[in-house]
Amino acid sequence: MLASAMDSAVSPTTAIEIGRLGGVGVLNLEGLWSRYAEPGPLFEEIAELSAEKATRRMQEIYGQPIDPELMAQRIGEMKAAGIITAASLTPQKVAEYAQLTVKAGLDLLIIQGTVVSAQHVSTRTEPLNLKEFISGFELPVIVGGCASFATALHLMRTGAVGILVGVGPGAACTTRGVLGIGVPQATAIADAAGARIRYLDEAGRYVHVIADGGMRTGGDIAKAIACGADAVMLGSPIASATEAPGHGYHWGMATFHPSLPRGARVAVGALGTLEEILLGPAHENDGRRNLFGALRVSMATTGYADLKEFQKAEVMVAPALKTEGKNLQREQRVGMG
């Protein structure tokens, strides 16, 4: 499990706790932690903003320039805790900050945009050729997002160790509405898994498929793995932890874009501690806590012992799966209702 590089979900402190629990917290190196020495009061302000004022004020807050010294400091804080230290940059910023991340001790770099191709196209900055960059970079690199067989295969050929799959399914994301771009997540994962098989035959190298976005329950995670994912990247479930910096609110990396925001600040509340959400125990029956206990039970119930076997599970399109026979739950608004 990777925790998504969103300020509302991952701080250096939560990344350390996620690492202790066995996951990987990905810090957004272009977020508030690299712009302000003490961003705590700003997180409190964002949580208190009205819906009408939230986006405009966040654009102002994120207008503060990135401080390279703070960026290195945050990486150092995570590294000192002995966890796998991971952080993200957008393609436009990789050339400027990639070597800084190496010197600061980063273990894993995530290059993350809305839709990423092997040849990043830009008229404002020098285009980033992922294949050239990754082949000469000292650290393993994960790239994304993508949502089709062709793009997944293209990204695998860059030398990345993993690809992020998902365009627009996240709880706070409005890309599908603003840009009209997206693929239903189960289809996107299955297509990327097919590209993984093709690339394995072609190059003899296994690239990890990471389902990114749209997963809130243990059942969602189980379905992502069954569709072919090797891992999941979670945003809103992490943002709903009591330790999360967003104070019960969640927003994405493009929510504060200065000219075309593609995200909303959404309320996710406080479900419990990170440990309760990821590993339990759960005290409610809605599937949003003990996510990975649910994955284990799902695998056991269907007769699979490990993740690679579980990727072979039979799947089907089943719109009624969550409603069949559940009239009482829906009427009473309990359980799956």
C-alpha cells in the first residue's frame, strides 16, 4: 500500500507511521511541506474555509514558492526514521529537483501527473523524456497516471519499476468533469495488467501495476487486486485518519492549480487511527476500517493464498452485487445501505 502524495493525507509524520505499519507514505514535494516551515496553521485554515471560498484561498496559499531547503529537510525527517522514503514530483519539476532528492536520501521517486506519457509534452518547459531520465537516474522510479493498455505499455518501456493506474476515480478529483478524460478503474487496471504480461514477454522484466484512486473499502482493494493490481495507492482513507494533516478534509494535487483547478476539497471526517483503518480492529460494518484484514479474508474466502494467485480470481461485471437482497440495510441506512 502506498499513501497518495496529497497534502491532506501525507505529512512527514504520517509517512513515518505508515512506514511503521508496513506501507509507503508518498510525500508531495510540491505541497505545503515544501513551501512553509510551519504549515500547521494553514491546514487549520483550509479545514475552516467555506465551500465557496475554499478553492480561491487554496490557490493563494499554494502560491508560495517551493523552498528547496525545506524539500530536502522533509526527506531527511522521513529518512531519519528508518522507513522507505518516497516522494513525488510532477513531470515539469523533475529536471529542477531530481538531483536534490538523491542528495537528501530519497529511496523512491514517483513522477505523477494526470495522464503521463513516455515523452512529456510541454511548451513552457523542456520536455521530460522519461526513458532517458530513468535510465540515468540513481533511484527507482514509479510513473503515472495512465488508464489504457497502450499507455501502460509505453510507460513500462521507460524502465519504471511501477506504474500508477487511474485517471479521475479519486474522491476529490474532478478531472473527469473538467477535462472529460477517464476510464472506469476496473477496466483501466485490467488493461494495464494485460500490458504487464505483454512487456514481461517482450523484455523479461516485471513492472508493478499500482491501482491509484477510487478505493474506500476493503472490498474495493480486493477487487483492484483481483483485476490485476500488485498494490494500491490510497488517498481519502488515509486523509480520514485522526493523524492526517487535513483535519477531516481531503484535496488533490490539482485542486489548487492557479488557472484550471481539477479537484475539490471534500469532507472525509475522522474514521479512526491509521492503524485501525489499515489493520484494524474495526468496530463498524461498513468496510472502511481494517482494509487489509478485509483483503486477507477476501483472499481466504475465494481460496487464494497470495496476491499473485489472487490476480487470477474470476471477475465479472455485477451492478447488483452491492444491492441484491439488501433492502432492509438500505431502508435503515446501515451496513451496505
